[in-house]
Amino acid sequence: MDSDGSSELPTSSNSIPTGPVTLPASATFVSDADEEIFLLYTRLAALKPADSSDADHFHGLGSENSKEDVLVIRLELKPPPGACESPRKSGDGGASRRNRGRKRKGTEPEPVVLGYELFQDKTALRSRSGDTGSVLWKASIEFLSLVMRQRHFPEPESPRLFDHAKLSQAHILELGAGTGLLALALGPLVRKYTATDIPALVPLLRKNVLSKPSTAAVTVTALDWTLPTLRQIDVGVDSPDVLLVVDCIYHPTLVGPLLATMTALAAPQHTVALVVAELRAVDVLREFLEGWIGLGWRVWSVAEGLLGPRWGMWVAWHEDQVAADGGM
């Protein structure tokens, strides 16, 4: 394992493209969707309610709070045991140190508190068929907590998802951005952030993201996976370094269009897809993984040691231009 927590790939495989995403030493190559599904859901089945203080929030589909018009998201990031004080990271507009005026013993860092305010459209969730992006989902919070915890309290010997120095120069393109939490939080940390979702959700996304001065690097673009991708968005001049897909695997009819869209947007040997999913319907996730592998992507499972057993997370890329129906 090298100094940033990533591992060298086996000589029989191609290396991850140079960029902000690293491959943790705990990552496992996924060549068989059935095997990956078995491992994921076996770990999930072994999880007891006592293993998590927030077990109740997994009853249902996993939204944060679909009854509120405005959500205030508060992340309290606690330093790992034995952590040493490091300089405060810039770019986190909502960050604050607790007990700022009090002295701490030794060099133990203080917790970091991040806050974000988001509007939701709870009416659309109930009245517009297939609209799930109008409310915030827990997968986005879990993923953001991971990224910010590693940013503020890096541990050299622990698995790391991003090289944050390279991330600052990266272009992230997010599919299914929904209410825009990740664009709002990660936009200030990158060179360019493109947040996309269906046309009906663009006004909400813009309301949450573009009104903040810290999100100057963020653009919001309508993108319907069921329509030809490259007729809706042009990435030829500035291909994304990271294709971010968080909690978008939930409906069987959208698996094919999602994969086609991802493949159309990803530049071979350059773009790395980062996919996070809450473990819901087994068949839908299996279909996604089978299709992803079948399109020639090199898929690695990276959730172990980074996210809990309720989540799957994968890093993937492809070496050659891949044709996907509906992607062009």
C-alpha cells in the first residue's frame, strides 16, 4: 500500500486512471455480479438492529425526511482516536470548530461541524410519478460524511477514496443530483462540478445550489437518461474526471438508460465512475452490476472499511470506447 492509502493493482489488470479517485487496499475486483450480490447481502443480513443507533431510518426507501419543506443537514465529524491536529481545510463554507475558545490538551483536534440547508418538494414526491429526486436521501449524507471526514481527519494507514490535492483540480459530473446536497458541499472543493437531473428537478436543484456564493464552480444541467445523452450535454472539451452516481439504482426500467448514460459520458482511460447504492431490491442491483460488467467496465467494490454494510460502493472505468444503446 502506498502513502495515500491506495493499493497497487495486480499486474494482470490495468491501473486506475490517474486522477482524484484512489483505489483502497481493501478494494476487490468484481467479475461476477452474483458473487458480489451474495457478499453484500450476506453482510447486510448479519447486521442486527443493535449494531446501529439509526437502524430505524432504513424502514422504507431511505429518504432523510420527506415531510419537511426545508431541511437543515448537520454533520458532526469527530477525529479518530489518536488523531493529531492538522490545518483547517479551506472551502468548507459551513465548517466550524466546536469549543473554539477553549484550549484542548495536547494536539487532539476538535470535531468539525458542517451545516447545509436544502429545500425539498415533498408534493412532487407524492404527485409526480417516478420523482424521487425532490427529497434528500440518506445515501448522499453517508457518502458526504465519508468524504468530509477523510478530508478533515486523514489517516495515512486507512483506506482513502480521494486524493484531495488532485480533487481540487477535478471536474465532477453528478447524475441524479436531486436536491443538490453533494453539489452544494463538494462544489467548492473542485475545479468544476456539473450537477444533472431530469428537467422537472432542475428548478429545485438551482434553487438549492446556485444561490450560494461558494458554488461558483457548479453548473446545473438537465439530463434525461432515457434520451440520447450527447444531444443533451457536451463533455467533449472537458470530460469529467469523476462520474458520481449516488443512490440512483432503484427502478428496473432505469437500469439500462443509466448504464448507457454513464458509458456515453465517460472518457476511456480517464473518467472514473464512483457509484454508491443503498442495498434495496436484490434483482435491480444485480441487473445493474451485470450490465455494467458486460459493457466492459472494470468494476471494483470499495465499500468495505469506508461505508457500513447497508451500502454498496464501486469504483470503475473502461479502457476503450464502448457503444451503449441510447447513449449517443
